[in-house]
Amino acid sequence: MHSLLHLGLGAILVLACGAATARFTSFSTPAEPFAWNMSLLKRRAFWIGVFVGLMFLYSDYKFDKAFVHPIA
């Protein structure tokens, strides 16, 4: 259950990074700050944000694995 929650929150983080990057690097976006439409997927900034979100998840994974101390 914990891993499913972690996976779901990771997916939300990746999509939020992509949407925020696409929104805040584009000056032609209408007044709705996070309008989700298909043209968002065509923006290079969205995919750059998705890559940044994946880097966040990877660094979190590596940090978690580096500081795991077995009890025995």
C-alpha cells in the first residue's frame, strides 16, 4: 500500500512539475494558470518540467537507498 501511494504521489509530482514549467515559461497562456489541455503536451517546456520531476524522484530514491540502515 505504501509503495502504491508513493508511486501515485510521484506521478502527481512529475505532472505538476511539467504543468508548472509550461505555465510559468509561457507568456501566451490565458488567465487560467493550470488549464489542462492537449496543447500543453506539445510544449517543450512541459516535457522539460516532466524531466525535472523525474530527476526529483530519482534523487529521492537514491537518497532513500543511501541512508537505509539495517537493524541487524
